Amino acid sequence: MESIHGQSILGELTKRVHRIFPDADVRVKPMMTLPAINTDASKHEKEQISRTVQEMFEEADMWLVSD
């Protein structure tokens, strides 16, 4: 993701995912369909990641700002 918003999303997602999975390799790419989480994590871990992503976007007005 090259845009300023893409960089902000990657930074925020990396910060939040690393709280749960410190060694995770976090990547973000533009999606035109429903969001997908591609991982070999367990079902429980996928649920944690999905919840983290959902919370991040629900709180976007607090961290995703343009100057």
C-alpha cells in the first residue's frame, strides 16, 4: 500500500497484531471484495486477528486522520 492511508493502516494493524503475536509478519493489500485474513493460524488465533481488525476499523476515527 503506497498511499498515506495505506501506510497508516499498515502501521496501526502491525501495532495491534504485534500486541497479540509479536513475531507476526503483517502485510496489507487493497481489497475490492470482503476482507480476508490469510494465515496458517489456528481457528482461535484467526478469531483474535479478525476481532483486532474489526476493532481497528471501528476506531478508525481516532487514529486514521489526514492533516
